[in-house]
Amino acid sequence: MPNAQTVFRAVDSMDPAAIVPLLAEDARMRFGNADPFVGHEAIIAGATAFFGAIRKIRHSVRTVWTVGADTIAETDVTYTRHDGKDVTIPVVSIWRVDVDDRIEDYRVFYDVSPVFAPG
């Protein structure tokens, strides 16, 4: 089962290909209330688009709960914008692994609007 440090290290690399080995082939990834990305190609495309909108991302893990196949991670995530300003917001990520210990469902709950707010 991928632990939180492994998952967030892959995300923080801002290399969508680094995330793929952690995912089931038909994995679903959903950010906030957006439509989910389904499958490796869609997840890579979605992550590539998001990473293009920021300069850097860094997760700081506050708490992690794992029960069976489910993990809930409470984090503070610092986004570095293209103007160089850092914005830190609270984020909760939830993922479930399949029988092969690959993430089959990954959900991120946050309000990303402060990252893109003027000023």
C-alpha cells in the first residue's frame, strides 16, 4: 500500500509520470467538485494542466489515518505561484487501494481559489 509520504513525494515532484506507478490502470482521481479523471492518460493530462498553472507544490502532512484499504491524509499544501508568492491551504486527500495495493480511487478536498486569487 502506498503510504502518504510516497504519494505526496510523487505529487510534489510535479512529474505526472511519477504518480502512474502508484495507480491502478482504471484509477479515478477527483479534485474538489470537478469531474473525475479516469485512467492513466486522463490523470496525466489533468495533472499536467494543473502543474502548468503553478511553479511548485509541497505537502506537509499533519495527520494520516489508514483503515484497511482506505487512507485519509490531512495536509497543509503550499503552492508557489508563477509570480513567486507562496499560498498554503488545508487539504484532505482520501485514497483507496485495490487488491494489488495500487490506488483505485483518489479524492482531494480543498478550496484552491486562494492559490489563484489576485495579489
